[in-house]
Amino acid sequence: MGKVWLAVLLAALGLAPGRALAQGCGDDDSGSSDSCPVAWSYDDDDDSSGSSEEEVCVETSDVVGLQRCRRFGRGWDVTGVPALRLSLAGNARRARVGHLSFRGQAEHHNETHALGDAGRDLHDADLLTGGLTARLDLTIFDYVSVGGEVSFAGASVSGAPRTDGALVHTPTSVSFLGGGLVLGAGIPVDVFTIRPELFLGGRAVLLSSETRVGDCVESTLSDTAEWVVEPRIAVEWFVGPWTGLSVFVGTNVLVPGEVNAGVQLSLHARSYDAAPSR
């Protein structure tokens, strides 16, 4: 009688869609107690004919019971996929431009006028800028990464009008276009990753000015460039299998007092499974 109830229960489970099915071996009517490895499948289709079966464990030799089983998370941690990370950050920077000199040209009435400005002539040479940063990283060892980064930031500025001959120019804004190499390490701590990093690169600094000759008014750019060496520390929190949210802070050692901080959203080609990338 007990075997009859067991057969009814197994038949009921087999008819329920979206449940795990266990398929055994042996004939209940024969009364045999022989058993074999169990293969599990998952059917998320109402039509049982469309179900698929995937073995959890497979025999690796002629020794009975010696099997290789799937590691938890292997279904979404694809080791064949490069360990890439694509990130977009919004950041604020305390930028210092008092040490910079800008050079450019202004065109008025078909004449070219040389344009020169110094950062120290601005009313405030210590600027608070806002911007965006995009980067792509590749983990090349378990905990070491290398990547590239590009960034844009800007701020409004003001200064007293300056006169060079017939040309009068007044600064209005400063823009920063940067790019370079990022070397880093990732130290996993549960769902968090601590990332010490070093940015090595440079940036172009563009000063926009309103220039005037008589009644002709134009907007003119003058520019300069500088190197940037910026150590950073970041903490990333995995908010999803492929998504991380980070906060970071860094300082440009070539310009004392310059600080960069922001929030970064990252997409990982490899999903998080609390294990090294190998």
C-alpha cells in the first residue's frame, strides 16, 4: 500500500509545472530496491514536451559513486568571459588653476589677436567642478586590474576684463578634458570590494572667454595641458549579480590640495559569486 501512495505522489509532482523532477531507476512492480544517480531538471513551460533535462552530477570513472558535480553559481559565473568592467561615474573635484597659463587666438574683423590669460588672475583660482567619467577595466590576475579612463568636467569662472591692444577679454568658464591609465587591485570582502587605484594621465584645460573688439563680440577658447597622478581608494558594493555601486576619493599629487570624489555605477561581464576571477 505504501508503494501505491508513493507512486501517486510522484505522479502528482510530475504533472506540476515549474517544479524540480526527480527521475529514479528500477521498477516499483518488481519490488527491486536498486537505485541509480538522480538527474534533476527544471521545467518552466506548461507544456511538458518542451522540458529540458540537465544532469547536476556526472560519473567521472568506472568507480561507483565517483562523480563531478556543478559548483553553485557556475550557471552565471562564466569563466570563459573576460573579466571586464564598464563604469560611469559622476564626480566633483576641487580643482586648482592658479598655476596655469592659457594661450589662444581670437578672430575679429578678419584679424587674429593673440590671447593670453593666467589662472591666478581669476577671482577664484580654486574651483569646484562637476563632471562625468567613463572607464573600462580588465582583471588580468585574480585581484589586479588595468583600464582606461576618459573624463569631462567644467565650472563657471569670473575675472576682471583684460585689455590687449584693441582686444578686451573676460573669462567665463573652465573645462577639463582628461584621460589616462588606471592600475588597481580588488580585495573582495563578502558583497563588497575594496579597490586601491592609481590614475596616470593628463588633461587639457580650456578657458572660455568673451572677447570684444569695438562692437564685435565673440566667444574664444584658450588652453593649456598638465599631467595628473592621482592615487584613489574606492569601495564597491554589488547591488546585483552584474552591477556594482562604488564611492571613491582621490587626490592629484602634482597639484597639492586638489581632491576628486564621486559615485560610480559599474557593469561586470562576469557576475559576482564571492570568488576570484580565475
